[in-house]
Amino acid sequence: MFTVLGMSTLSFSIFSDVSLSPLPYRVLQSLNSFTLLAIPFFMIAGEIMAQGDLAGKLVKLFNALIGHIRGGLAYVVICLNIILAGMSGSANADTAATCSILLPMMDKEGYERDWSGALIAASGTMGPIIPPSIGFVVYCGITGVSVGKLFQAGVIPGLLMALAFFFFVGLYARKQNLPKKPRASLKEVWTALKKSILSLLMPLIILGSIFTGFVTATESAVLALVYAFVVTKFVYKTLTWKMLAKIIKNVMLTVGATMSIFAAAALFGWMMSYARVPQLFQATVLSLTNNKIVFFIILNVLMLLLGCLMEGTAIKLILVPILLPLLNTFGMSLIQFGVVMELNLMIGLITPPVGMSLFLITKLTEVPVVKLVKQLLPYMLCILVVLLLVTYVPQLTLWLPSVLSTT
């Protein structure tokens, strides 16, 4: 993607006889962002959380609380991902952590592996919707929107996704007569709670510090990293220096690739602006329709299709500058659009041919893609319902930021 975007810009500059001298400055300017510093810190914190067994202690707690319900482990998958979403902000990280712990347990209790894998992958898509979200940080780096407000905007849609998944799992559990465990005693629940309390505190500290305005999103990412490191290294003692070095190395490789795409896309955006692509696109759309409902349908279809074919960061970097004039014309706020875009991209994560979470869960479960896609269809429908609600009911995203900004 870096090569495609960079070469496109370079070719345009050469053949249109545009000076290349401003390009290095534009690259540096695109990366000189305090907001984007949150990305590596959140990613390292998420990896420490996943490898430091914070998730494992949460599984024991949720098993004690709801394991006696029919299909209890399926509900545990969703509950675990709600909490993990408040730690890492990455769908793939949450999917991998959940799968490593819960897939063997679900296999042992007789759950069909393709169904278990689909549930785990779908639940992981809540990660970039429920704050903190790496995807939201990237979006805010492009648009200049407040990261804190966009994090707040993602809370209600993320919980709606969880409720939709709960509803489907409940129907499926009764129909398929999924297994359940004996009810845990109060002593067992209390023991599990004591062992997991530090894991539960992590998302509360992160979100509480951001929503109260005590720290910025970038500072909260550092706070999350420090908290995860201290808890896993000195309290639970599940993190070694060797593991930490490997985590940092892997994350830096990922961040380097992401930032290179970000820089190339900034040049590509400059090229589109110079060629007046946003204005031409706006004129084309307005010539087709000036109806808000129709435009929002076109917008979602476009993002759904791109989400199936491209990586999410590249889509944001290319598409957002083009769509900004139209968003202003049709009255969709940048905060609402940020959530709408992320929901579309989450459907793309579990959709072929490029769905990263789909192929990750395929590798982890060793289940063919075709079988997983079939089981993922109900979850795609759940996310699509939430997407339509968020698109046409702005208050689902704008209400919480408006309330918290006045407190």
C-alpha cells in the first residue's frame, strides 16, 4: 500500500510538472502529531495484557458469574471482549487473546469449532468501537476531531453490538441446547473477583482518566502501558523481560508499517486535493442525489465494499479527505461519521477476501474460511443493524459526548 500510494503521487507530480520540493515537508507534517503517539502505546499495552494473563483471570470471573446459563461460555466470550476492548483497542489483539484461552474450553464442552471461531472473531470487532480505539486515534489524526469525544461516541454503539450478540447467542443456545455448568458458589465468585480485580481496573482507569479530562488520549495510552506492565511484571509476575522485548519489537514493526502508509497517504491526499478530486466527487454525488437518506446508503455501501478489499487505515487516509465536503453538505458530524466508518470497517474485518480477523481466526482454529463465513453471517447482520441505527439516529453517538462535555 505504501508503494502504491507513494508511486501514484510521484507519477502525478512528474507528469503534471508539479514541484517535488514540498513533499518531504508534507511527510514530516503528517507524522508530527501528538495524537498519533497513542498508537504504539496502546498496542504495546494490549500485547502485554494478552500475554500477561490479564484476560485469563477475567475468564474465570465471568465463568463464575454466568457459566451456569445455557451457552455460558459463549456469553463469556462476549463479556470478555467488552473488557478487552477497554484495554487494547485492537480487534485482532482481542481475537487472538480470546481464542487462545476460550477456544480449548469451548472444544472441551462440545461447542462446534466453526461456531466458536465465528463468535470469537465477531466479538473481537467490538475492540475498535468500545474505547480506547486505535482506529479512532488514526481517524482523529486525519480529521483533527477530539479523541476523547470520539471515544465517548463509541460507547453506546459498542454496547449495542454486545446486546445484539447476546440476543443471537441466546436464541442459538436454546435452539441447539448448548451446555451449561453448575452454578458457582458465592465463595467461588468472590475468589475469582479478588484475582481479577486488577484486570477490571485497567479499562476503568483508562476511560475514567480520558472522560474526566484528567489526561489526553495519548497520556492515557502511556498510563495503560505503565499499568499493564506493573501489574503483569510485579504483581502477577507473568511477564518476563524477554517477552517484553519481543512485544516491543513486534509492535514497532507494525507501527513502522502503519506510519509509512500514513505518510504516503498524506502525499496521496495532497495530490487529490491539488487535482480537486473531493470537489469533483462532491459534484458527481450531488448530480445523482441530494437526498440525505440515499446518500447515507451510498456512503455505507461504498465503505462496506472498500472494507472487504483494503486495510482499514488506508481506507481512512484515502477516503476521509474526499468525503469531508459531502459530510458538511449532508449534515453528518465528523464524530458520528467516525463511528459509522469504524463499524463498516469492522464488518470488513470478518468478510472475505481481505478480512484480517477472518483469516486470523481461520489460522487459529484451523477451520476452512467457507465454514467460518457461513457462521459469521448472523453476526454481520447484527453489526449491520447497529450500523443503520448509528447512521440514521445521530444521538446514539452524539448524546454522550454532549453530556460529558457539560459536566
